[in-house]
Amino acid sequence: MKRKCLSAAKKFTALLLVFLMTGVIAIPVSAETTKNYIIDNPYEDIDWDTWGSYKTQLHCHTNASDGFLPIHEFVQKHYDMNYDIVALTDHGTINKGWNVAPELVPIMRLIKYERSQMKPVNPLTEEEYEAYLTGTAHSDTRTHTNGMLDVPKGIELNMATPIADCHLTGYFSDYGQGLAGVFGDYETPAREVMNDGGITFLSHVGEYVYTDKDSENYVGQPVDEYYANKFARLFIDYQGSALGMGINSATDAHTRCDRILYDQVLQKTIPNGVVPWCNTFADSHNETSINDAYTWTWMENFTMEKFRESLEKGQFFSVSHYSNGVELNGMEEMPGFVEQKVYDEELWRLDNTPNVTRLSVDEENDTIYVEGENFNLITWVSDGNVILREEITDGKAALDLHDAEKFLAEPNLYVRFYLSGENGICYSQPMVLNVEGEEFPAVEVPETQDISTFLRELVTVIDKLFFKYNPLIWAFKFFALGYNPIERL
């Protein structure tokens, strides 16, 4: 009897296995699986206890092009306001050093005569230059004890494009002196600076996207895909040299839609293995705009080599005293900071904008931890949308990616955050969210063929046929653009 029971049990077990294998009997399994995120953190290499954070201005102007202040006053103002790193980026005018008179572009200064007054640019003497570099120059307000770094060969490229500004800032390259540029042509200067070993950032692209410059009319709306493709293509094609784009310039009046565009660009570049960084800058032309926006660059050592390395790796945070957007339909635009409508010099001079003092990633628990100062609100953004906004009272915040998954859009490309406080806003770089066992679906980014493509070719042909060997054009270039065309044949 016992053998019969065992035999029957064996038959039943074998039959059950057959049913399970053939799907006749299905045991319900939870559709939810826990993702293992591999978070690409650009700040991973920073030693928060030993590295320094340095106040940096990447875009500003003297009266060498269309600013009000001569070089010696301009440097002193930045020194007084605790800047550690400054890149002069005059229109079409390469910075050869604060102690060297730049090669001027007379027509650029004349167009903005109300600013430049065509006055002497007054570079620093060798003694003054050494004092600023070593931190021994006199100042009644400076509290930083280190000297300053003079970023070499800064320039604002495409100095005089018609209709709308199509500008980039270039560094560490000899390209661009006296070149007017072509409307819509970001590609040529980005390529030429890369070929010359330099780097570029796109500047206030909202002034190109919306040629009326009144970005208020477009707040909260996705930017036309043409522009997202155009700039994504540029970052992909000139990877490693075209480093990123400004998302908040000056008082943000013309750049309030640049943040949405930046998110649209990221969704096209990240699947192609490229992460452009975001920055903020004053674009200052006068004394009262010097401190509108700047970046805090984290560096292992205070050297030019480490500065460039930090820019290339995205090891910086971008801050501004201004933000003019709104949030509309969940689309990321305005993270809670109300614009500083009235210029308050006491507030403006302070560096108590929100800032990050430590950022860490817990890979095991898929959590990002942020510590900072001067902020009371953190806003997390993913794939162009606000996914979480929290009030903060102790200077510490965290994002558990598994708790946030219900807010994350597929394929969960990245997260970045804003810190907002009473005197400004701080933007982080994006952190790419790779998932173990998964790959981002491919995204095709077509090359854009537009008016700039036609104009580039047209200008090249006309120059070769009619201008290159024309004495009248040589005279114009010499007196108006400030260079000898014969030397550049």
C-alpha cells in the first residue's frame, strides 16, 4: 500500500512539473523588479575635505570691446569681490593676459561707443599683475587669501552676428580674433577651437532661439526640436571640446527658457554617451553686473591645469542671484526662487548664494545625498520635469531613486537638482542613471541644415572670389577689425 502511495506521489510531482514547464499552470510573479542604478556622478573624484572651491567668472567684458571698465579697474573689481578665477571674454578680442594690451577690434568698440567711449584699455603693469596673481594686491573688501588665475585666451566668438546673438565663449585657443561670425553658425567656431586645442561653452542661446529676446512669452514651453537637435549635434560632434551651455545669464531675462532647452538636449546626448555641462555667468559689461552669476569650481590644486580639468569633468556648481521663470504643467523651469527685482548692492555683493559643500552617492541603496549652505528648498529634475521639491531646514537633502521611480519618466536618463535660497539659486550638473543589465535606447540626432549652413558656404566663396585679395577689403580689415589680412593669407 505504501509503495502505491509513493508511486502515485511521484506521478503527481512529475505531472505538476510538466504543467509548470508547459505553462498549463501559471504561478503569479510580481511584475515589479528592483532596479540597480549605476549613478554616473561627475563629482565622484572630489575630496570634499581637502579640495578647494573657487569663485569663477567665465564670461565678462572690458572696454576692449563693449564694456565700461578698462582692464586694470575690471580686475580690481573682481579681486575686491573675492573672485579667484576670471576669464576675460571680450567680443572678437582674445585675452593675451591682463598685463598685455589686446589686439583691439575698432568697429566693435565704435558700435558700443556709449560703453567703451573708445578710451584706453589700460592693462596691468607687470608689478600689478604679479600682485593679483599672488594675492598681495591691496583690497578693502577681499577675504580670500589666495591670488587669482588669469584664464588664457578667453574670447566671445561670433562677435557681431546679425539678427540675434549666436555667441560662444572660447578658451585656450588662438581662434576667433576679429571674426564677425555668421548668423546661426555655432558649428564653425566650435570646430576651429577644438582643432586648436581649446574649449568652448555656448552662451545665452535663448537670444538666438527667440530672436525677439523676450523669452517671457515662451516660459514653460518646450523649445522647438530643431534647436535641441542643433545643439545636441554640436556637443556630440565636438565632444571633449564643446563642454556645455549657459542656462542662466546675467539677470536671466533672456535665458529663462535655456534650462528647458538644456534638458531637451540632455535627452538626446546622454543616449549617445555625451553629457554637456551647464554653467552660469554674469556677461558683465559694467560694475553693477559683475556679481550677477558665477560658478564655484572645485579643484584639487589651485592651478590652471586643474582648472581646465575641472571644467572638462563638470566639477563645478553654477549660481545666480536671479531667476525669472515659472513652472508650467510640470515642465521644469522655475525652481521656487523669486527674481531679485530691485538691485540691492548689499545683498548683491554677498556670496551667500546657495552652494553645495558635499555630495555623495550610496550605490548600494541608490541614494544621492546633498549637503549645502544658504538654501531652504531643493528641486530635483529628471528628463525635463520636476520630480520632487522639498523644503530643507538643516542644510541636508537626499533622493532615494526607488522612492522617486514613480516620478521618473522612462528611460530615467538623469537627475539634477537646484538649491534655492533667499539670495539666489545653485544648479548642479546632471547625474546619469544607468541601470544594471539595461542600455539606453538609441536616439537619432539629425544634422541640421539651416540658413547658417548656406551662409557659411556663401561667405567662404565670396571671400575667396572677391575679398581675399582685394586691397579695399584689406584696408577695412586693418582699420575696422584691427588685424593685418596679409599676414593671414
